[in-house]
Amino acid sequence: MKKSFLKLAIIIPIILFFVGITLQGFLGDFPLQAFKFPINIIVFADVFISSIVLHWLFKNKNFIKFLSSGYAALSSIALFSAMVIIMVSTAQENTDNAFIKFFGFNNVIYTWTYALSSFYLLISLGLATLRRLFPFTTKNIFFYLNHFGFWLIVAAGSLGQADKQRLNISVPEGELVWYAHDSKGKYQEPDFAIKLDSFKIKYYPPKLAIVDIHGNMLKAKEFQPKELIKGEKIKYKAFNIEVLDIYENAIATKDTVLFVAGLPENTVVAKLKVNNKVLYIQNGTSFHNPILAKISAKERLAILSPEPSYFGSYIGLYTKTGIKNEKHLIEVNKPLIMKSWTIYQTSYFKLDDYSQDVYVSVLTAVYDPWLKIVYLGFAMLVIGVVYLIFSRPSLKIKK
């Protein structure tokens, strides 16, 4: 029986893989959107109940014994893991690669192969869990937590994709926005609105660099980009460079600096002394060309545009259930969690209007009502794994 189980463990994932890519080639993407709520709840319950029925009525049949065995567990995990590896190693976006596009590897969640691998794993895990459910020993209970937790992660993570939404919201300072766009640019109206009260941004100090005559960075071993610090003295080849002063929100001319209030982008001017000669350089923006300082036939001194070190949005949140202005701060890696929505700070830009200094905060709102079930599955999995690790008898060395 072990040999037959081993053969099945090898043959079944191969068959499922080729059936999946064949269906993908002829039918296109798996119709995941057809499994939106409440259909996914029904499918979730059907898979759960089907596992119980198969175990209760046919547990002594060889094929059901195989599906509840360790061979099937490893086999199903191997196939599912292969799909996950493809997902994380291939960009999940539109592509011109005909091979990747044909098999759907640029959108693995929507492939027939992923659907079949998930179903195979759920049936195998479900039957293996039920096989160890009785008797009610402590070890079997934690085995159950371990396997059923994994079952919940796969079931909720896969079926929940149909309900998952990812929306992009661009909010100018001082404005209230109640609409968003999905990944395809389609107009959407979520059940909340956001007002951007203010946008906060901080920058790293600008850096001095060596570029060629076209403004491209030179790979000069003797000189790596250095932070501009007033009073700093820098030695480069035969050049003695001293940073005399640094001006923000300014524009450089040939021999002086003009200060302009409300520049739409962060502009920096540096006053340098290069071998006793005073020069002004300026970083480039979408409104101003960079001003470089010639130090040799092929080399120029330049300022790299300052990179943001922090940015975040102070917002007012309005919901349909309770129209009120809730104050929140959304920062990078510190999203706002609101019921089944998670709102992330992803980017920003300034309005293309020279007379204004208005930031637009770019937020990403992710709706995932199944995420709590996934978290529950992870909690059960961790509890089961921890117990099984520490409950194993210690090895004794025989003298």
C-alpha cells in the first residue's frame, strides 16, 4: 500500500498541474470573481462538510486513506508551494511575455492550477485532521489545531480573494474625496470618505555628487555622494571643495541666489568654493533645470535632489454609518485599520501649479473581510506547532 500511495503522491500533482494549465490555455483565467460573497461562504461550507462526509462514510476506502495520509499531505503541499513560488518569483502584473501570460503566471491567484492545488490541499488537510480528531487526547487536539489552522489559512486566503478590493485614493490637501480607482482605473465609491487636513514631509540632507556633462552619475571611486554640510571641506583629485552655504526654497543665478516663497518642489542651492573660485549649484526639479559646476572637461559638481525621510497624512475620516470627522494619522508602515479596510500611505506628489504648494497624498485602501479568519488560522497553527515542538520527549544518550 505504501508503494501505491507513493505513486499517487507523485502522479496526482502532475495530473492536476497539467489539467490546470490546459484549462488555463483553453478557457482563460479561473472565474474567481464568480465566488464573491455569499458564494464563497457556500463553497467554504461545502468543502468543510464534504470532508466530514468523505471521512464518515468512506474512511476505510483506499483512496480516502491515501488522501488522509502523510503522502497526500506532502504531495498537496508540494503542488501548492510550487504555485506560491511561481507567484512570488514572477511579477504579478501585465506582461508582454507570451509564455508567462499564456499560463497565467503573472496572475497566479486567477489560474486554474492554483484553484486545483488549493482544493487538493484543502481536501487532504481536512481528511488528515479528521483522522486524528479521535480519540480526544491532548496530542491529537494540538495536532488538530495545527492542521485545521493551516486549513483555515488556505481556505480563507483563497476564497477570500474574490471579496478582496484594492483601491487607490488621491487626496489633495484641504479637500474631501469620496471616490477611488481600482487597479484597472475603474471608478469606485467605497463606504467612507477622506479629507486631507495636512501632509507632513521631511527630507534627508541633500548630497553633493560628481556627474558627467549630461548629468549622469559618474562611478568615481575617489568620490561617493556626500551630504551637503555647511563648512564641510572635501578633497577630490586636485580640487579643494568647501561648502560655504546651503539655501532651501531658492533659485541660483550665475553669481547670486534668489529666494522664492512657495516653490512647488523642494529646491536646494549650494554656494561652493572650488580652488578659491565661488560657484553656485542647484538640484533639478520638474520646473527648473539643474545648475552644475564644471571642474574638468568631463566632470561636473551637482546636487542630488533630497530624498524624503518621512511622510504622512493627517486625515479626517467620514463613514456612511456615522458621519463624523475622525482624526487619524497615516504613515508609511503605519496604516489605518477600519473594520475590514486597511488604508496605507503609499506615495505623494505636488499639484502641477507653480502658484501653489499643495501636496496630494496617495493612499491605498485594501478591503479584506476574510483576513480575520486567516489570522485565526495562524494563531491555531502557531499554538499547535509550539505544543508539538515542546511536547516531544527529549533524546537520551545511552551509556
